[in-house]
Amino acid sequence: MQRIVVTRRLPGDAHERIRGSADVRVWPDDRPIPRDVLEQQVADADGLLCMLTDRIDAPLLERAPSLQVVSTMAVGTDNIDVDACTERGIRVGNTPDVLNGATADMAIALLLAAARRIPEGMTYVREGRWRRWEPELLLGAEVHGSTLGIVGMGRIGTEIARRGLGFGMRVLYHNRHRRPEIEAQLGTLYRSLDELLAESDHVVLSCPLTEETYHLIDAQALDRMQPTATLINIARGPIVDPRALEHALRTGQIFAAALDVTEPEPIPADDPLLALPNCLIVPHLGSATLQTRKAMADLAVDNLLAGLRGEPMPACVNCHLIGR
Ligand code: DGY
């Protein structure tokens, strides 16, 4: 019987589906599986269903001689050394598409909340400071009719663009490769990163974390943005240099930021960003709806089981390189 390690309890009936076919070990705790436990558990595992919080690197793979499939319940694979998996013939599955809508919704929710100062308004009311209507109370940044700049025009970026168009926004994008088909379909306009940062009222980051995008938004990039602009990160924390962002928010170099992801993640409770009224931070909730998380778990299980049966995986990032 094949052996499977699952690094967290999964939503829906995912466990029942796996249990029927293999000897399954599930990490039962709410916190991520400790590294030493994961190292022990993969020693005889054929399949690993992991989370974005697990680091799947070459030293771990060294300890997993029979591993055939790594299936992550996430679209991002920056926590996995995909090259090391490919070298060992280990197929890597992820969960694209099923989370596009929920994550794009979150981007817009954060954009609206930051631009219209919703958390500040809530604090104001809760602190009993709301005495009267005031013509200049908590004035925010306009959203409808403004310019939205999307960095990373993949599947999620495209969904964000659609939503921006619904708000009557002019949509600019920057991407590694220009996307003429999206430009033709949606009327989005390609810009270099510098042009996009300078022209946009709201900048949304939806690109993968790679060596090229690490601290892509640094002091220089923030300096190019307008003092009235907002920055939204729904991608990965390390795309933004947090100390440069803190400085930009503190000095009014940009108007506000909303982060679904942070560096480090989770962000420590004493991080200075948390003390800034113009910085909104939520705990990596982009795909966190009942339906989407269930769909992600289902797809992660589909990938795992197909991979272990030697069948084509519904979503595989390196199968074309392995030739299976
Ligand atoms: C992903 O899937 O990569 C997201 O960050 C979590 O939903």
C-alpha cells in the first residue's frame, strides 16, 4: 500500500478520498508541521500533500527516497524547490484557477478598504470619537474612474482587471511577457514597471515570488508612486521590502497600503507596520472562502491521487519536464 503524508487537516471530504487508497498520516495540529516531524514522516512516503507553509527543499527530498508526488494546496510554488523535485523525477501539483475569483475579490476588497479608509473609520467609531458628520472627516482616495496598475497579469491578475473595469477604472498592467490577447479582450494597457508605478492610483501586486520579484517594490519603486496612491499585495510578502514600505507610509510618500501577505509571515505583533493607521494587514486570506478552499483541497487530492497512479495530473508544474 502506498504511503501518503498530509501536512494539515483539509476541508471537505478530502481525507476520506485519500484514505480509501493509501496509508495516510495527517498532521493533526493547527500550527504547521515541525520540520523534524516532516523529515521523519517523508522517509517512507510515496506522496506528500503540503501547504504553502511547508518548505520542500533539496535536503528534505534527500530524506524521501520513495517520494513520487508533491501536491501543494496552493497555486504558488515558491516554497517548493521545483528544480530539485524535477531532478529526482518527483511530480509537483498545484491548485491554479479554482482560486482566481476569490483572490481577485480579496484584492478589490483590500483596495476599497485602504483607499476609503474603512479600518480607520471602524477604529474611530469603536473609540467613541464619532460625534458629528464632518465635511473633511477621513477623506479617502477615489476608486471609480481611477487608474489601476496590476503587476503580474496571470490568471488572478486578469480577474482583478475585470473587476477594475467594472469600477470604471483604466487598467494598466506590467508582466514578464506582454499579453496581447488580454489587451485585445479587456482593453488593458501595457506599461514598464516604472511607468505603471508613476501612473497608477492603485497598484496591485499579483505576480509570483521569484528571484526577480524579491523586493521588487523597494524604496526606489515606492518613490516612483504618487503620494495619493495605494499599494495592495495579494501575492507574496517578500515582493515588498517592508522597511521601505514603512518609511513610505510614515512619510506620506504613498497614501496607504493593504497587505494580505507579509515578510515575514506571520508578521510579528510588534512590527511597526501594524502601528500605522494607513496600513491594513490581514492574515493571507486571499483564497479563504469555504467554496474555494474546498475546491483547492479537492484539486490537491486529485493531483496527488492521479500522480500516485501514474496518470496525468490535472495541474502539474513540472510534468512536461519529467516527461510524464
Ligand atoms: C496560493 O494558493 O498560492 C495562495 O497564496 C493561497 O491561497
